[in-house]
Amino acid sequence: MIDDKVGQRGTELARRQILEPGEASPWHVDPYHRFSVVIRGSELKIEYRDGDEDHLTVTPGEAGWEEPSDRVHRAVNVGIDPYEEVTLFFLDQANSVPQPQQPDR
């Protein structure tokens, strides 16, 4: 997984993330509002620590606002192509962690 900070100005942080096919992000929570743009990819599975999951079909150029959540989850690229997104996080403090990792079980 590639997780690059693109830039930051105060409490606004831009990040680029790439998941190769079969790769998963770390378990995490999303405590901040954010806006994401899909650069490439086709399918993601969101796995929740409580056992639920969502399957998402995505298309390049798709964009949208996402609300904060304290539900522990991770994204898994279940498509055949790399998944890439750019996300703008709206943090409460400049040094806040945008997606705090949660320990593996």
C-alpha cells in the first residue's frame, strides 16, 4: 500500500493512497470529515471489525463527501486493477492523525 501525504495547509490535509489488487488498508477509524476522488480502480470491499462488509463498484472521477465514523474498518481492493484515491481531510488540529489505526485482532 502506498500512502503519501500530498500537502497540508493548517488543518486541511491531502493524501494519495494506492492499493494493489488484493491489498488492504490497515484497520482504522475515520474521525474527520473528508472529500475523496477516485483516480483509478473498479471494486472495493469495506470490511468492518464487527463482521459486516460492503462491496463498492467505483469508477475513476467518482467523488464525494464522507462523514466521520468511529466504526473500525479497512478497505480491500478486490478489483483486478490498482485502486487509487486522493482524499482531502478536514482535521481538528494540524497534527491530528487523519485515520487512526486500530490494532489487528
